[in-house]
Amino acid sequence: MKLDEQAGAMKRDWDDRAKENAKWYINTVRRDQSDDEFDATGLPEVRNFVLNDPVLNRRGDFGTQRLLEIGCGIGRMTKHLAGHFAEVHGTDVSGEMIEQARIRLGNFGNVHLHETSGVDFQALPSNYFDTIFSVYVFQHVPSVDIIHANIRDAVRVLKPGGLFKFQTCSITAEEYAKMEKDTWTGASFTEEEIRRAARDNGVHLVSFLGLGTQYCWTILQKPEITSENSTSDIKPGIIFYGRSDKPDEKSIPITGDYAFLTIVIDGPEPKTLDANNVILELDGKNHMPCYVGWVGGNFEAALGGADRSDIERLTQINIGIPRGCVSGQSRIRIGLLDGEFSEPFTLDLIAPPPVAPRINLINNAVDGGIDIYSSGEKSVFRVFANAMDETATPETVRVLLGDRELIPESVSFVPANGVHMTLARMPEGSLPGDSTVRLRFHDRLSDPFPLRILRVECGGPAPL
């Protein structure tokens, strides 16, 4: 199908969804949501995804910046972004979504809304935005070609030095690859596609995180206009290294959540480096990193960043331990594409600790809302979790509801989300109120996940 035909299908389908129930299709927590309930769910996401992002914060004061939100819907996050940025532009392929957004956000003088073609941003000027942001949008796009088209024109409207943060589906499971892609179950944007998008558009690949999941985040930076020359002939020097989440830990697991190595280097000019031109050589084989940029977080503190005059001359490099590595000592070097390599150092790779399930969502089995009741049809609930495998069955999984242990009715893998789903039912005598849910998979226990159990009254379900 041609790009314009795909874009036409996107426009028709999302117009229909907006007319039917825009709030539900944007925020699938409950079919009936008031404006206040709907808008309230956007605030923590704006904080987590934008305001508290350490890379986006490198651009300075948000209050002086222009931001573009791709796929704004009816403005769930737009209204919160408007309180922090000087100027906010929201775009959406659905004209119906934009019309509803205009009604809801009419009192915001710094918000500008645009219906787009779905493949570009023709109405917007070049080199205009400091920050571009998109979440829960490209995961519903039916082809990687449409995603690439959006990235290409987003780069056009981004200022030199500006940052573009976006989320895509990156599930690579065979079951997902076999599914027909449409305007709901979108194409998988793999690591290869991410790297290609940066190369083809001449931008720096700062980072990507979440490969293989529904929520893969990428940050691109448009190069600043500078006279900096290539520094590929300058030999990198390794200043510091450690486990990415814990700088003082020098032994890295070969798999799992902690199988990430961070290396801090000096030498090459940081503005010339990105995740497409830095190489990690591990035992003679070359691998590409998932982050190349500013030194931040725990590593800035570990290096005494506040007291170092050279912190801006250093570059932080994060890389996941490649598949197939075995425990033991490995020889590591950092180099540049077609350039110099650092002196080697020896890294201890260790067997991974057991990984517990991670619950990321609980909803009811009727309409997928988060309203779960003590009895009735919506007392059947689904627990979605990562870090489980093909051995997950009703025999190997238990649901712990408060201090009660439940045997699941079923456990299955969900290709569209890349997670396992455990189906359970509220036991008789369950009381409304706040509780917690844990999953036990074999001998591994998840962290507790909060659950509010609602009560059922004679006239039907009612909130607490």
C-alpha cells in the first residue's frame, strides 16, 4: 500500500475513533472518563517523559523553548506541556481529534493545533522547535515507511541543536511479526530502523532504550551549526567505567536488567560523537552502543562532576552486553568508526542473578479498563508482566492478592505487547479498598503493584 493510502486509512480510522470515544482510544483505562480524570493521567507522563528527562533538560530552561507534540490527540498532555514551554504546537492526523482539542484548549494562548497528513508537517516552518516529543503514536502506525517519513520532516522543523524524543513499538517476537499491521497494531521499529533514521537524516543518535518491547524510546539531536572538525584521529582515553545503574559495580551480568556497561571517555570532541559512530570492541568483535552523550546521573556524581572543570569535555557511552557473551574476563576497547581505539581494559562478566517478574499493568477482562470490582463480571482481572518465559503456566505462576494466593485461570504470551498475561478472578468475600498484587513465577516474586478494588452496589458497579 502506498504512503498516501496508508495515511488516508490512518486519518479515517482515527477520525472514527475520535467520534466514537476519543478519551478511551487515547487513554484506555476506562470507557467513561470525565475531563478532569482524563487530563489528570497526562500530568505524570509529562513529568516522567519530558520534564524529568536528563537529556532533554540539557537544552536549558523549558520556559523559553518551543515544543512540538506529534500525535496530540485531544490534548491530554498538551495542556500540561503548555504550562512549562513558551510555545506548544500539537499535531494529529485526525481532524476530529484536533477539533475536539481546540474546544478543550481554547483558553491556552500559547497552544497551536494542526491537522497533518500523517506523513509530514508542511504547515510548520523549518528550524523552529527546540524540542519535539511523541508517545503512544508511532506504535499505531502500520508501516516503518510512515514512521521514517515523520522522522524526516520532524528533523526539518527541529532547530540545530534541538532534541527529538519519540516512542515506538520495537517488539521482535516472531508471533508479533506474523500479525497483520494496521492503524492499531503498528509496525515494529527495530534497532536497525532507528540507526538508519539517524544516518539517513544526518542527525546524531543520542540514545535508544527498550528494544524488543512495546515502549522503545529514541532521542535524536540535530547537529549544531559548527566549525568543529572530525576528531576520529584522536585516541579516546577511558576515564571511568561501571555497571550502568551502579557506577561502583565493576562486574557486569551477561543478561538481564543489569547487563549494561557505562564507559566515560575523554579525547574526541563530544559534539562529534553519537551511537552510530562509536564502537565498543569486546574480545575482538565490534558492537554499537545505545547511548552516547553527556555525562549524567550517577556517573556525573561518581566523577565529582560539580567539582570538575572538564566534565563537558567527557562523553558517556552506554552499551548492553551483547547476546552470546559468557561469564569470565573480557578485553574491552572503545573506538571511533574509521578512527582510533583506546587502550584496552579487562572487564569481569558474571552470570546474571534471577530476574523477578515486573508487573506493568492490571486491568479488567471485560473492556480493558482499570476499574476492577470485588464481584461481578469485572472481578476477573488480567495482570501483564515482563521477565517471564515459555515455562509460565497456571502451574508455575501464582497471583498474590494482598495476603491471599490465587491460582490463575490462564497464563499466555501477548505478542502485540511482548508481555505475559495472567488471568485471575477475585475470590469470594473480597472487600473493596486498596490492595496490592504480586506475581510469583517459580521461586521469583515481583514487587507489589497497587490495586484499588471497587464495590458493586445493587444498581450496578459504583466507585469507592
